[in-house]
Amino acid sequence: MLWLPEPAPHCAFPPLAEIQDLAMRGRCIRDLVLSLPPAHHDTMKVLFRHLCRVIEHKEENRMSVQSVAIVFGPTLLRPASEESNMAMHMVFQNQVVEHILNHYGYIFPDG
């Protein structure tokens, strides 16, 4: 996404991972998305809307929510440092992407 005005921020995975209350974690994810610069927010909204459409055709393309999250999680969300436990970060990346896909209407209410 070289055309975006500034680089996308690093995601705050460890704090999200520590939140056990799923409703609170969902609100935190929504707040993180809403706090993005407009260009990043709008790009993310369009991309996730497209990914939701891909998932609607999972019977034909075999791309379930979990499959899409596994494929796109590491690409869309990266940890602040590459030195820590990458396997653990991948789990959190997948969970966040899966949550956004499953709750697209809540995260992007005008979407």
C-alpha cells in the first residue's frame, strides 16, 4: 500500500491478547480500527468488505473465515518487533482478522 500517505501503525497484539472478556476485546479492536488515519481506515474497510464477499462463496472457493484469517492475518497485521514469539503473534493476528470478518458490520457500521 505504497500510495497511502503514511505507513500503517503496528498493531498492539499483547494488550489485546491479555483481554479475556471477548466483548471488551471486540470493543478494543473496533476502537483501534476507528483510531486509524482516514486513508488506512477506508482502505481497511474496503479490503475487509471484499474479504467478506470472498467468504460468502466459501462453498465454491474453500475460503472460510478461518482460511482467510490465516492467509491475510500476517500480511495485514504485523507485530511492533519481529524478535518476539512469531508463532504467538500469528495466532493473535489470525484472531483479530477473524474477529473483524465476523463482526464487519459492528466494526464498520457505515459499511
